[in-house]
Amino acid sequence: DVCSSDLFPSHDTAISAFFGGLAAFLPAALFAMRAQLITKKAGGSGAAIFALVTGELLKIIATVAIFISAVLLYADLKWLPMLLTYVLALKCYLLVWVVRK
């Protein structure tokens, strides 16, 4: 006998997974927008490298801020769904790279 709770995730699981996906997607989207703006403005390779390094730093800070916000804002956070969704969302880049080749 299978309970419906075994088949469908709880509300807490879904919210936790949402935070994990958000922690992967939002910083990457902001980095991509910033990189696009910088490449239009950058005059030399030094400026482009500096922009890339600072963009990565901002991406890390944004990711950590989203994880901290999830912990502080949602008391019923479930770590496994959040981290699993985060890792799976990051692996989508690898999948796209493999499919495009």
C-alpha cells in the first residue's frame, strides 16, 4: 500500500527545491547579463578579465545570500531537496554543453 505522501512531495519539499533552483539560476542569470554588458563596454582584455573575476565573486556572494535567506525566511526548510535541486540545476550547464557538441 503506497500512501499519497510517498508519491507527491510536501509543500516544504517543493519550497526547499525552489530555493535550490533559485540559488543556481538567479546568480547565473545576473552574471550572464553583467557579462553581456561588460563585453559591449570593455576596451581591453585586462578589463574583460577583471569583469569576469568580479562577476564570479558577485555570483558566489549572491548564491550564499540566497542560501542564507532561505534558512532565515523559511523555518521548515529541507536541506536535501534544496541542495539536490541546486546541484541538478548546475549540472544542466554540462548537459547543454554535451548536447551542443
